[in-house]
Amino acid sequence: MKKKATKNTEMEQSEALTQVAELTADLQRTRADFENFRKQVELQKAQEKKVVKFATVEKVLPLLDDLDRAIASYEELAPLEKSLAKTLADLNLAKVESAEGVEFDPDVHDAVMVEGEGEKEVVQETLRPGYFYEGEILRPAMVKVKKM
């Protein structure tokens, strides 16, 4: 009788250990799934925040264009240029280099007019400045291109 009882107890223990192992594995999978879900939610939040920041800064660009035109038209506003440049730098907003003679780059320049013939393309005139925001192109510079 004792052998039968011992055998039953061993079988029950074996089944209990198997069940514990299965439940432990389920718990580990659930924890891993939750951690992956948490990371995915954080990534989505970061992406949404970035989109909102870019959209907000993009809405300010027409105001910056107006300020640039005002500074260019009125000499008494020239001191604002340095202050504006510093503020833009503080906001991680930088103008695309599009001065006359700069080599045309289709990644950061939008050519609306092309004059001349030749192989080399350079910026002849900036019609609207472009901007980088946090190192990414926010708006390409609208330029007139001269082929040489």
C-alpha cells in the first residue's frame, strides 16, 4: 500500500511541477508581452510629440519670412537679425544655406526657376528661405538656379 501511495504522491508532485513550469512560462511570456507593449506605446508617444512639434514650428515659418522681409527692408530693424538668429538657434531651427553662389542641392533647395546652360548648378537668388528643425529639413529653400 505504501508503494502505491508513494507512487501517487510522486505523480502528483510531477504533475504539480509541470503545471508550475507551464504557469511560470506563461507569466514570463505575459511579462515580455507587456514590456514590448510599454515600449511600443512610448515610441508612439515620442513620434506623436515629434509630429506635433514639427507642425507647430512649421506654422511659425510665415512669420519668420515676414520678419526677414521687414529686416531686409528697414535698416533700423537690423539689430533684430542677431536676436532672431540666436532665438532660432536656441529652438534648434536653422536656415538652409542658400546664399548666391552656393551649389544647388535638391535635398534642401526647391528650384522654381533655372537660367543659363551648363553642368554646374548654383543658387542665383533665394526667393524664400528654407529651414532645418532638429537636424531634419522642415522646409526646403525656394531658389532661382543658374547653370554654369
